[in-house]
Amino acid sequence: MKLLIDVGNTRIKLGWVRNGLRESQSLALGHHEIDRLSDWLEQLATRPSAAIGVNVAGPYIAEAIDEIFTTQVNIETEWVHSQPQAAGVRNAYDHQQLGADRWVSMLGLATQITPGDDTPLLLASFGTTTTIDTLEPTGSSETNTAAVFLGGLILPGPLLMTNSLATGTARLPVADSPAAAFPLHTHEAISSGIAAAQTGALLRQWREVLDRHGRAPRLFSSGGGWPLVESEMHRTVARAQADLGLAQQPIHWLPSPVLDGLAQLAVAA
């Protein structure tokens, strides 16, 4: 059993892989809940032999996790960094500037490629930041490269946008309202504006991929901020597909693409 650790800006997600099998449900913790990690380790059916993870939250959290793992199960975590290529994915981004979580999520997204299908994949992850990244399958079985990460966007996540308006202005509230086409009160106006900004960024990349390949990408979403924009995303994407006479394609939810990518690295190792 190898442990999988995704340390994000606000949450820690944990899973495992053993003989190619995965956990049925990953564990999600706030940074302040790291003590619960000990209980989770005790409840594992098999003693882990290794741990692999990504960390974008700084050294303090990584050191705390390392201490728990070393003390309790006598293993050290292999903290992954972005690479030019791994697990069949070539990285076209400047890997020295690419966050490990974005890179590893592309390795996880690559597991969604259908053999023989070169339709691009686009992953929108709504966390503290929103990232919208594109993976281009090569359609070739003759090389070790199944796909190329083409890069993507970074923008403030839905909750960060909400909080910035509340803290950066004198009178605007922390909005909590469904999006509307013509908002009639301030909460609704803020929520609608944020959903529109997030959706507009996604549609921008969707159109760029469509223009590049002559076909629309398959869409995937992840992250804790997804419920804040989900309804508007589905509505606006469906309308864009209809306007262009394209088949209706849903947005597929991925619970933990980073853990999926870490599992690929763990199995390959």
C-alpha cells in the first residue's frame, strides 16, 4: 500500500493505492485538522510501505505530515515536483514554474483518455484558485507519450472572488445566492458576476481548443468551489454547444484528479 497526499492551499486530501486498487473514498481535512491523520492511519487495513504527495501550502504542513508518518508508520513522503514528462504525459509548460498539483492533475486526467480517441480534454479545477488546463492526446501507441499538457489559465477561485469583494470594499457583503440572468439584489448580483467570470474563462479556453482542433474538448471539473458555479456552467456551456450546432456534451466531475495522478506515479514506481 502506498499513501497518496494532496496538500492544497486550504485542504489536505488523502488516499491510497494497493496492487492497482484505490480507496473507495478519499479523506479531506482542513489544515487545522491535521491531527486526524493519525486516526486515519490507524484505521487502514494494511500497513503502508511508502507515501507520495504534492504540496502547495508551504513547508510547515509538509513537515507536520512527515513527522506523523515517520513516527507512526516509519515512512517518509516523496514530495513530487513538476517534470518535463511523466506517466505518458509530456509537459509543454515551463515545468520550473508549474505547480505540482496542476501537473499531477494532468497525469490523473490522462486516465480519462479513451484509447484511439484524440479528442482534447479540458479540466477546470475550482479551488482557492481556478485553473483551466488542456490535455491533448497524441493518438499514438508507438511512443511513450500518450498526451501533451498544453497549459492553461489561473484566476481567483469563486470563494476567493467572493471574499475579496467583501474585504476589499466598504459595503459589499459575502454573497450567497444563486446566479441569475438579471440580478435584482446585491447578493444575487455578486454571485451572478462571479459565476459569469468563472464560466467566461472556461468558455474562452473551450473555444480556443475548438479552434485549434476543429472539435470541442471533453470537459471535466473538480474542486470544492464547483458547487458555487455548477448550475451556471452547465447552462452556459449547453447554450454555447447549441448555438454552434454541436452535440450536447456534459461536464464530468472528477473527485480527486491529483490523487489519481499520484496513483499513476506510485504504480509506475
